[in-house]
Amino acid sequence: MPPPHPERRRPAVGRLRTGGRSAHSRGPRGPPDGDSLTFAFVPRVPGAFMYHCGTAPVAAHIANGMYGAIIIDPVTPRPRAREFILVQSEFYLGSPAGPDSVRALDWPQLLDRSPDHVVFNGVPGQYAGHPLEVAPDELLRFYVVNAGPNRVSAFHVVGAIVDRVIVGGFGAPIEGVQTYNVPVGGGAIVELRLAAPGIYPFVSHAFADATKGAVGMLKAGNVVGTISHEAPNEPPRRAGGRAGRGTDREGFEPSVRLPVRHASNVVP
């Protein structure tokens, strides 16, 4: 019989509010196949958190998608904002096998920490092709969770400075941040505003990972354009602004806006 899994579901997102009934669990081991286990808990610390399967080898189970995000709201609600949940994770793919070319986990590749894809919410580069639409100057709140199992998420929005990063459940936020590292198994709440209409890429600033899929776009307002960063697995562009071989673009114009936001605490 295979070992029981404390967590069998597909990657998912849950949202709770602090407070509630008392919690208890029957222990870390999950039920045998065909059975189920229900438990309750009191979410006492607000924030963005990861949950995952804890059966050995844990890294293999996380790399196969047995993880998710839980957002715990504080008792006093945060200011109203446009909110997004981004879960970064990795795929380590073996050679295609069988009539359906199924690709199983490549364990040595995982141990070498060399993923084929690094993704937000399960699909490489999905928000580069389908940008997240926002309004200029509205408060944006990102719940960034890093499922790993290996790579740090260096979360960064091109053309913007993060107003605040909320790391723990309590205490003062970190303010005025360009890039924030979310550790493997960790989470952070990132708040910012985009001062002008434009196309703003968001990436893991570990750019090998961005090239492998940890990249997306924010579309602020009714604008037309593309990102100036390379899309996942795209051939490098040649000098002079022309597209590399294998694309049908004759040229490109960067459309990333880099507005300067004045602040009273900036010393000239």
C-alpha cells in the first residue's frame, strides 16, 4: 500500500479570517486510500501561507503539485484594494514516455535544482500573454507564496517601487522596496500603486527563472504595447531592436513606463 498523503488535493487557494472554533487534528499522517480526514483549526496569525503534503520525499510531492496557498485576513480588514494571489512553483520534467508522452518527475534534476519551468499559478508565462488588468494609481495587493521546492522568488514589478511589504502577521511593514525575496515555503503581502498608464512586467528577478516562465504583465489603463523583457523560451533579440530568428516580428518598441513618484522623504 502506498504511504498515506496528508494532503492530496490539486494546487488550491483558501481564504480564512482570524478567530473561530478550537482546532484539533488526529496527527500528521493522512488517511489510507479511499478514506478521508476532516480537521479544524484556528487561524491566529494573519498573512499569506503555504500548505503542502508532508509525506517523504516531501520535495517530490511538492514538485508534483501537492501544495496550495492559504490567505488569513486580519480581524480588522486591510484597506480596500485590487487583490491577486500568485503562487510560484517549479516543474522538473523527465523524458516523454508512453502513447500520451507523459512526463514524470525527474528526481536527479530536482536535486540539482534545475527546473524546466518556473511558474506563477501553475502555467509558465500565462500572465505575459494574458495581462492582469488594473487601473492607474489604484491600490494593488499581491499575496505572493513560494511553493518551491527549490527556488527563491525575487518578486519585482518593473517600473514601480513597492509601497509596503507585509512579511509577518504582526508588526510594521517594510516600506519603499524595489525587489523582495520570498523564501521557499514562505509568503509575503506586497502592496503598490502604478502611477501612470502603461504595461508593467512582474517577474522573479532571478532572471533565469523569469526566462523559464516566472513572468507576467500588469496592464494599467487602456494602453497598447508589449513587455521589453524576453518572453519564456523566446530566442534572444539581435542588436538594433529586431526580433531573433523564429519570430514574425520585424522590430519592437519598449513600452514599459517608468514614472517617477515624488515623496517627501526623498533627499535631493
